[in-house]
Amino acid sequence: MLKKLWLVFAQAVTVLLALLFTFATLRPEWLPERLARERPPSITRPAPEPPGAPSGPAAPAGDAAGAPGAEARRAASILSYSEAARRATAAVVNIYTTKAARSGDRPLFGDPLFRRFFGDPGERPQTNSLGSGVIASPDGYVLTNHHVVDGADEIEVLMADGSSAKARVVGTDPETDLAVLRIDMAELPAIVFGNAEDARVGDVVLAVGNPFGVGQTVTMGIISALGRTQLGINTFENFIQTDAAINPGNSGGALVDTEGRLLGINTAIYSRTGGSLGIGFAIPATTARQVMDQIIATGSVTRGYIGVEPQDLTPELAEAFRLPRKDGAIIAGVMRGGPADRAGVRVGDILVDVDGRPIPNTTTMLNVIAQLEPGSTVTFRFLRDGTTVQVPIRIGKRPKPGTPR
């Protein structure tokens, strides 16, 4: 008898629990408040303001669970970077270049005997390449890489809306691998420049370009490192490193933040296969802006120069030569008749600072001197035979790459 009663009781409890679970899932409002399961706050995108709605500070909104509207909007915004992509992609263009093959590329075609037997080969074949660029101003200035347009006979720019235009080179700067183009179009969707100095490792970034010619593409990653130097890519290096996928064809494209603002110009990748391995480099937007402004104003970039060959002072060198410093730039060579030579700089001097700015290595030294105005006189502080000496140097103009110094 007791066994039957226990069996009936167990069955009744099971049925009640099943009903309770069903109501809690489908109709929680039918249950007492203590038994009703709390619903998670819903996350929705804020609806657009209807036309004619009064302007003014918005009242704080909340969802059914009482969560503040600002937190809900922030949570919704991080679910997608579509708005940043929309702003950036409109200002990123594809660049197609055409280069005619030179006679030096095909020496047989210039041989009279070859032409006698095989005739005139006719028009020279064309070699085509592609890259990316960024519309930097509404009146038609476009930023890209020097290596994208180097040696090109014709340049065509394809906009995101499908329109295209011929472009001419305003000027290039091989030492930073930057170039400025101009197209005869107005009211273009120019990119908004961000402040690369405020970027931090771990910030989310988007890379926009035309990899492999497949069409405009957006990839996402983070900033992996800042101030990358001594990579042997450019003379003046201060790269933003990112793991956002950058592939051939992305060169000259935009690296933007989550607001769609330009942080850098994509320029190089580290790869053993030609594809992205998650190590890409971009020229900071601040550098690109400075170079672009100079090229637009004068057609070229003018940099300071003192005529020395520097070498990094390492802890090993400092210990071997019993030097009091373990960082800095040693003057390993002085160009005869150059600004430093005329000022009395000697081989073996250790550059401590330039006009009060500390010099920890040769990269910093080159960048600081390059920013000095040619013709101005600046005080350089050196360590010479254990004594600090101040040497005023009249800054010269840095020769163009490839010209004798």
C-alpha cells in the first residue's frame, strides 16, 4: 500500500514540475513574481529619429529590464563595423597602372638583324599592375604608395561607385614610399584623417583595399605594434603593425579605426608565400599628411641633412669601448665638406640630443634631423671623450635618393 502511495506521489510531483517548467518558458507572466525567470535585456539598434522630431538632448532610454539606453547602444554598436566600413570604402579607390615594355626589356627587338628577318614587332606590349589609394581631399588629391605608381605610363583610378578617371602624379617620396595623385573630379568623398598618435596596441582596425584585383575588400584585425623600425623597407620608418589581412593589391589602401578615420596607408606585409601571414605594416596618417602637404605645396619633400653616417650604440659596444652611455647614435662617418664636417663633428662622437630632443638610436636621429628646416642653425649635443660638447650645425637639404652626396 505504501509503495503505491509513493508511486502516485512521485508521478504527481513530476507532472507539477513539468507544468512549472512549461509555464516558466512560455508564459512566465502567469507565474508568481518569485517563480518567474528574469528575462535578459534585449539589445536593439536605436531607431532613426522621425522627420520633424524636435531637436535637443535625448532623454535617457532603457529597455524592459531597466538597462540604460547608452549601454544598450554601445553594446549594439560593437556587433558590427558596418558604419566605419561604409565611411572608409567610399574614399578608397582602386588604382590601375600601365607600363609600356622598354626596348631594354626586349633587346632582340632593337637588333637590326632581328628586325630584317622578323619585321617590326609593332606596338610594345603593356604590363599592368594594380593597387589601392585613398581620396585625401574632395578636390581630387589621392594618396597611395610610391611603388604602386613608380614607372607607370598611365594611371587610372576606379572609384567605389564605379566611375573612373585618369590620374597624374603630383609628386612622390620614395623614402617614405608615398605618392600623391590628382584626378579631375570634384566633390569627392574624402577620408577623415584620424590621429595615429592616439592609437594603442590592441585597438581594432579595418584594412580597406583591392587585394589580388578581386574588388574592394574590408578585413578586420587589431594594432599589433606601434613604431616599428629597422625593417629595411623605407629610409624613414615608423610603421603601425597590424594583423588585419593585407595582401598584394592592398598597397596604398587605408587602415582605419572603428569610426572609419584614417590611421595609416597600408604599404607592406611580412610573408614567405606572398599572402597575408598576419604581419602587415602601414605608414601612420600623420606622416602621410605631412608628406602630402609638402608635395602639394612644392611638388617634392624637403628634409634636413647634416652629412653623417650613424650607427646604433648598443650595450655591447658601450661595454667594449667603456662608454658611459648604453644608447644613442655613434657618428661612424662624416661626409667631407658636409654640414657636420664644417661644424667640427668628429668620427666617434655620440649624439645625445638635437635641440633638446633625446636621441636613443639612429632611427630617431634620422627622423628628427629630417624634420629640421634646411638653412636653420640647430644645436647638437655630443658626448666626446667623456665630455659633453654642444655643436651648432647649419642644416643642409637632404639630397634625393640616388643622387651623389
